[in-house]
Amino acid sequence: MKIIVGGAGNVGRSITSYLSRANNDIIVVDINQERLDEIAKEFDVQTVLGSVSHPDVQEKIGANTADILISATDNDEVNLVACQVAYTLFNVPKKIARVDSEYFLSPLWNTLYNEKSLPVDLVISPAQEIAENILKIISTPGAKEVYDFASNMLELICLQCGKDCLLCQFQLSELYENFKDLKFTLIQIVRDGVNFYPKPNEHIKAGDEIYILSATEDVSKVLHAFNAAQKNTENVVIFGANAISYDIARHLEENDNIASIKIITNNIDEAHRLSENLNRSVVIYGEMMSDVILGDADFKRTDTVIAITSQDKDNLLISLLAQNNGVLNTISLVNSRMYDYLTSQISGNIIVDRSTVTISKILQDIRYANISNAYSLGRGFAEVWELRLKPDTLLEGKKIADITLPEKCKVLALVRGRQAIFNLNEATLCPDDVLIMVVSPNGIKKVESIFSI
């Protein structure tokens, strides 16, 4: 697949990082040669200096043979014009634009994005996606990742088993037997950095990160069963003033359970902007990791610290400082794997990877199967799809157990109407069934071909 990525900043780098893991022909375009040099050192991609919105640049890189254009510069107008040029002059089949301005994102202007006006197939707002991701984690205390499926009927959560998890003594088959009243299935274990499908005789170990698909009404019970549930957040400190922190604070201000919101920034202009546009949040200006500022943050009363500056290292160090000061929940935004060694040193810290959050919004548009929802798990070790069978599917009447799937690919649940089915041993497929399935990077093309018929 030939993919043009416009922009080599944080968002463009995140998209390139994920897509470069597959067998894609990627061309990255940017007006900053230094950024291009950095991205070329890290990934096996072609780089071109210039504006992705210019017709001559798109002609130079062969846009007429591209499958997808993803314009992710930090300029909304450039991204929208790039999609227009790609459609009008080069007939690019799929056009995706990053848009950050709330004016362009307003529901009032949804009719703007069509072939007669602005030919954009998908609008993405990384800041909004990251904010929503973090808000889901805050609203599900004890979970490290949270994903919704089937119109919120199901949730996939990631939790970490602590030393005091009593379920570590049971085999997986015994867990299902002891919790028959709960609708859930354990789909992946990440142990010592390696993910695998647990066998029925597998024992969960302390320190394991486990991924569980559960009926939404049973999520809190599942967290309690694994002794992972935590008390609701009341006092929040956010490090970094940007569109993400604004979105998070704005939504938290509407939550009556949140007693205190503090935002710390060393950018005076952003401090003024947030102060003018937020109501209940306290904005603190100063050096973010100074003793004075940390004292003003009052860590002793803080439940959750969210570090979302533009620098990975700062975010991880802030989380480490917060934990050393007794903060129970810390969340760090990261953009690259450069500081993986530091990530592993901060136990319990929740990592929000910009690339996996951003790419999740795009996945349903770049996969060939009929996907209505898709997420990248962890830091990209697998994808989970919500896939709807065609009304005239050739798979009708076939048992799920009889479908040969690639290694590390599996159907997790079947949704028919308002019923979620977890026991799939004898389940047969019907038109319009919705399947929730996990797909390994190496199995994507095979799974697409199986469920596209």
C-alpha cells in the first residue's frame, strides 16, 4: 500500500511509526528538513521536502498512484487543501485530514466534508482522541486501557495484577468456572514485555498485564475480582497546557465528583488562554518540576497526575516524581520508544502512546474488511476489530470454530442484536452479525480476506 503522510511533527511521526511496521510504501512530506532527517533515521521511509498541499509536490511523489493521503501537519488549512488537491488532480482513493480547530470540528459544519465541498473521507483530531482516551481511563479507576465496542455494550480493559491478587493461584479455566455470573473473556497476557494467548491451564502471575473483554455492566465487578479496582478520582493535576489539557479539564469541570483541577505550565501565553477559557480549573505558571511548583500542586491531596507535555522525558520524569510524592495514579503521554528504558522503571504508571491512540481512529478506514470500530492495543502488539458481516456473506451458517485464522488471531465475542455471546464453541455465523476479534500484525491481510466475502 502506498501511503503519503503530510507532516513530520509529533502526529505525523506517530502515524509513520505505526504504519511503517507493515509492508507499506510510505512517503513523508514536510517543510522542515531537520524533522525529515530525524524521521528518516528512525524509520524506513522516503522523505520529501515541501508542502504536501502543493500540486507540484504531490505530482513529484506520484500521488496519482497513492492509495491513501494522510495530511497531519499542524495547519488545518494546509491539511484540507492537501486533500482537495489529492482528490481533484490525482484521484487519490482515500483522504484523511488532521483538524484541530474547534471551528472546523463543530457538528454544525459536518456537511462541509464531502466530494462537492471538501473531499475528506475522515477527519482526525489527535488532541481530542488522546483527551477522550485519558478521560476513559480516569472514569474506569484501576484500568490502564479502556476501549468501547458494540455501541457501549462491551468494553475491553487492560489491568495489572498486583502481588495481592488472589486469583493468581487459579488456572484460567477455574476463573471462568468461579465467575460464571460475569460475562468476560481474558484475551491476552503481557508478561515481561511479551504478549501471548493464555491456555486454559495458564496461571496469572503478579505483575502480568491482562486484557479482558467484558460486558460493560460487569467491568467494575471484573476489576474488583482481580483486586485492581481503585477509588474514583477527585483531585487532578495536569502538567502541560495545550489542546489536550484543555479538552480534559473542560470535561472534568462538568463532573461533579471532581473536586480540584490544577494545570501547570511554563508557557505564559497558554496559561493566559486556559485561564480565560476554563471555569473551575486553577492554572499555575512556572517551571514544572521545581520544588515550589510541585509544592503548589499539593501532591499530598492529589489522586491522579496527568503529564501531557510535548516532551516524553519530561512526562515520564513528572510521573516518577509524582509517585515518589505518594500519588497513586500517574498517566504519561509518549510519542516515541526512545525512552522505553525509563518507561519500564516507573511501575504502575499508565502510558498513553500517541501513535496507538491516533492510529486507532484511522484503522477502520485503512483496513479492507467491514470494520466499524478498531483499536491498537498496548503499544501496537495487536489490533481489536469490531467487524460486521455483510448481509449476503458467504460465511452464513459456518461455525466460528471451523474458520482457520492466522496465529494470534481470534474471535472474542459475537454480538447479534442486543445479545453478546462469549461462548463461541457451537456459534454459527449469520448475516449482519458483529464480531469482536483480536488480530496480530502478521495476520491482518489474511483476516481481511476471510471476512471480506
